[in-house]
Amino acid sequence: MYFYCYHCWSDFEENTQKCPACGKETASFSGLNFEDKLICALDHPERLTLQRVVWIIGNLRVEKALPKLSILAGKGHDFIILFEIINTLHKIGNSEAVEILEKLSKHNSGMVRKYASETLLRIQDENTILKISKCHD
Ligand SMILES: [Zn+2]
């Protein structure tokens, strides 16, 4: 289990009172709507933080972040962010995520198109494997 600081979005393994990275209070953590905080943090101006937030959203499979991820993907951000968004869409992997990936597979950057298309294929393969393994249950 990982914990995240909603001030600086560092992750840490112990549920501490203060964030080991920025020293701010994390005590009121559980009382807050963490998913909404994550979604708000998608407006973060600092690229590394934004990348980390996108990564956390994928790890926690925050489906409600998808509309905002879609907007972010449409803004044509830098590659680092777009690639992290693609990874996160892969981790979430539902039909809404697939729709955004389909949009990204028509992106004006060849690199983004290629990565999004490959990810779509991977999701298809995984779904096929899942179906096959269910047949053998
Ligand atoms: Zn912090």
C-alpha cells in the first residue's frame, strides 16, 4: 500500500503525519476526497508533478479522471505527459480509456500515434487472453 501527499504528490510507504518529502501535514488525508484532489492536480503547472499525478491516477485506476485526461491529451502537451497519459489509459483499460486512446492514435505526432496504437493492440491482446482464461475456468 502506498500513500501520497496531496501537496507535492510524493509517494511513501508509511502513513505518516507529515510528508517525508515536503514536510506538510498529511493527517487529514483520509477525510478528504482523494480522487477529486488528484483530478484537481491535473491542472498543476509543474511538469514533473503533473506526470506523477497522471501516473498515480493510473495506479489507482481513477476512472472519474478520464474526462479530464481526455482534455489534457487533446491539448497536445509534451511527449512525456502524453506518454504517461497513454500508460495510465492502459492501466485503466475500460471502454472510455480505449476511446481516448483511439483519438490519440490519430494524433499529429507520429510518435504519439505509434505508442497509442501499440497500446490499443496490447489492450486487445490482454482482453483476448482474459476471455480465453475464463473459458478454462
Ligand atoms: Zn509532500
